[in-house]
Amino acid sequence: MRAHPTKYAGVMFRSRLEARWAAFFDLMEWAWQYEPTDEAGWVPDFMLTKSNTPVEVKSLEWASIWAMARDTTHKPELAKVRESDRLSALVLGAYPFEEGAKAVIGAYLTKFDDYPPFAAALACSVGGKIDLWGESHVDFLYLASGEATFRNEKSLAPFAAINAAWREAGNRTQWRGAERALWT
């Protein structure tokens, strides 16, 4: 599939999917930078600045957490992310999805000995706002920055809220003709 460069928030993104994730970050009030650094041959698409989390966007469609695990482990287009010096990175696919009661945003690739090589990135409600968390296969949640929190201390965000924000992000980044985009 050919990428369509898209302008959003004054930034020209290499693809409409990257622009849509940027709009989603804005709706979630997550501060971001686009292509902020070169990580020894890998340029992350974004950096979530509050947690200093590098983000890679790929047009992968995941039906389940297990499909996500398989793709993040075996897809050759993620080799640079896996080989980078970063201890963890967030990989975002074509859209957030729902698994059970969980709003799954994407996958964390981790290199910590006590974590699995991937963990699901989940949306949680924290103080009336939606924040980004990861869930490993052990029984706790951890913030992108690595701060550990037990599962019962945070509540999962409803998928309906995440899906509504994703649809709005699509509205903000849809093609509006050659003359100019509405959200530039």
C-alpha cells in the first residue's frame, strides 16, 4: 500500500496513518514529537515526550494480542526497532482494537530480562484522563516510563472512548482536497 503524505498540526507526515496517530495523541493530550532522533539507524516515528517513549507506526492489522505478539516478534520491518539500543519502544498498528474489556493501543517491545519481549499497550483511566499503560504477562501494569502499578490501582479505559477518539483523529486527518487541509 502506498503511503499518502499528510499535513496535520503544521507537520508533514510521511503517511496518513502517522498523521492520524498524531491527532489521536492530541485528543488524548499526550505530548509528542515527530521523528525527533536517530537511534543508530532507526528513526522513531514519534517520541511521547512525557514518558520519553519512542513510537514506531506500521500498517499492521491485529485481531488479538497474540497476533500482535507474533507480528512484533517476526515482522522484518520491525527489525530496526528490535535491534536498537532502546530498552523499550511502542509499536502502533493500523488502529486500536478491543480484546475482552481491554482497549489495546499497540505493543511495547521490551528488552528487560524480567518482562516478556512484548507487552500490550493499554488505555487506562487515570484521574479523569486516559493514559497509556502496558500489561505484561505477570499480574501488574506499568507506565511507559517504567513506573510499576498493581492492576487494581488503575481502571481500564472503555474501548468506546478510545474508538471515538480514533474516529475523530480520522476526521481531523482525512483528505480535504489539494487547496488545504482543515486542521493545518
